[in-house]
Amino acid sequence: MDASLGEPKQTPAGLGRAARTVAQAMARAAMAWLADLDEEQRILAWWGPPGSEHEVERLRWFYTPTDHGGLAFNGQFPWQQRRAMQLVASGLSAEGYDLVSTIIGAENVLDRVEGFSSVFDTRRGRDTSRYYLRVFGDPEGQKPWGWRFGGHHVSLNFLIVAGEVRSATPRFFGLDPAVTTLPGGVRLDPLGAFQSTARDLVASLSPDSRAGAVLLDRAPADIIMGNRSSFEEGATMMNLSEIFRRRPGDEELIERLRTGGKALDKGTGYGPREHTLLSVTTEPKGISGSDLDNSQRELLDRLMRTYHDGLPDGLAPGWDLDALHFAWAGPTESGLPNYYRVQGDGFLIEWDNTARNGNHAHGVVRHLSNDFGVDVLMQHRQAWHTAEPTVNHNYQDEMEP
């Protein structure tokens, strides 16, 4: 990774007491959940520690309605599901937990919107019970461990080292439909601040500044980095079929997704030139925070805080506004498909609200060098001059396909 990208001024590793307090709550919740499971459930729920033979799987993540890996809610009794949600809550603020819970519940809304007809690798394509939880390593003690929670439009990934939370990315959230109407004309818009703050920022720019910030007048069909496990120089948008877990027997589904992904791409009018213009590169694109006036800098800071408000108190990192760049693609008018990113100071944030005529949103927070805590884990191993032994528990011997 090019050093010019910088690092956050303050990472979870440096947050000390808050990172330890949250880690303790996570450990208690993880042990309580695992203790409630039977041996067969633990085969899916409890795998080897970070850096073990299961590392490839730990670095996988999804935001599509696919098998995210782990023990799904539909494989748990209600009291086990409650334990699972206690672990999820330990990694989120009250606001973050409410957002994740709303996203899960919205699967029922999406099912109705689609006429209760969507099918993927299960007969019910929109399913509130297909959210998966998995623990990597032993939550007791000081050795590295982590956990992952995910399902359609949700992905949470945490690494704990020496009793402190050291990574909380990738962190993904989305909603389809993003905005719905309730009785009395009340709008339900859980991701409204993510959209409106960025739109206010791009709308506030002068014509010259906007020319530097707006990369294209059309938005892409999805976030550009997709579900890649790490930064990739020049990354362009992935096909829909690439962001689903591939399993034997899913060939027809994957082909259907590939065709559908091409149709989505065609609908945006994107070709090789457009994909290259929006590619993710080491050098951030868009307008620098140092070129914004005070009110615009406040909007950029508010946008960053919105993306980190979902973390427990005291766990959000800091950032240098001068090191951040803001870029936009698509119309700036409300209700139209759009995309934006914030990059720099170690961060990559992406947002797209393109599908369903601008009513299907995705948002993700990445760390360009420390997603899944890979940098921290490497430093930890170098400091101890030895690999962590595999904890002797009921781990699955074979990787999932």
C-alpha cells in the first residue's frame, strides 16, 4: 500500500479503554452464545483463530442474499437467536443496532415489493432467517479472535487482539427499498442521513469545484470495490455473479446472476471508459477536503461521523479532513440514481443508490490496509515471533466451497 494514502490519526488499536471495554462485552456475548449451541451447531458457528487454516474464509464477506458462512438464524432456537443478537449488539451503538435490525426486517418488505417471487439458492429469496454468525478463535484470553455477522445488506467483521478491538471493517449496510411510506404518509428512510449529507455537500460546491468532484453524470450499478477482501489497484465494478458464494450445483443461478449483472451494467450506460474513470486507485479521486470551505468541511465531517455512528461509544477512529477526497457520480437532484465515495487517511467509503430507480442503497466502510485487521494481526505475530496455535475446539476441518 502506498504510504501517501496515510493512516487514520486514531485507530481502534489506539482507543485503549473503550476498545478493551467493547472487547470484553464481545467476549462475554460470544462465549454465552457458543455455550448455548450443541455440537452440530458449533461445527458451523466456531472456527479456527485468525491466521489459521481458516483465514481465507475469515476474509470472505458478502452483502448479497447468499450463504455468508456460519450458523444461520434458521438453524437456531429462539433463545439462541437472542444470544446471537446480543453479540451483534456488542459491536454496535444503539443507533447501529437499530439500523441493522431495520435492515433485517426490511427483507419482508422487499419480498412483498417483488411479489413474493424471488428465488436464489433457496426457495425464499428474501428471508429474515438467513443471517449468519461465526466466531473465529477463542473469545477467552488474550489470543487473537474475531467474529462475523452477515446476511443480505449487512456485513459486520471484527478482530480482537490482546483484549482490544483492533478492526471493525469491512462494515456494510444497505436497504431495498431504501425509502418506504407508512400509514399517514410518514416516510421510513433509515439511510436518509447518508444520502442527504453527501448530496448537500456536492450541491454546495462551486461550478469549478463540482467539476472536480463529479466524476461522471451517471451512477454505476453498484459499489466499485464489491466484496473484495482487500484493496486492489485500479479495481472496477464486479459482476453480480461474483459477489455470491459459489457452491456445487449453483451453476444455473450463477449464470442467471451473470446475465442479470450485465443487464444492470448496460442500463447505466457504462462501458470500459466509464468503469476506468470510476476505478479505485491509490491516488484518491475527487475534491480534497483541504479545498473545501468551512461549511463544506463540516458536511464532510458530518458524513464521516454518520458512517461511524453505528460503532459503540469511543470506538470510532479519527480522521484528517485535509487528507480526505470526496467524489460523486450521477445527478445531484434528489430521488435520482447516484454514487459517491470518500477516500484517504486510510479510509474508503462507498455509497450507491442506483437500482430500483434510485431506491436501493448500499453503504460500506473499508480500511485500505487493515480490513479484517490483517495489518494488526501481522504486527502481532511479528512481535511474538511465533504463529498462534490452533485452539482445540469443534472447528470444521474443511473449508466451505
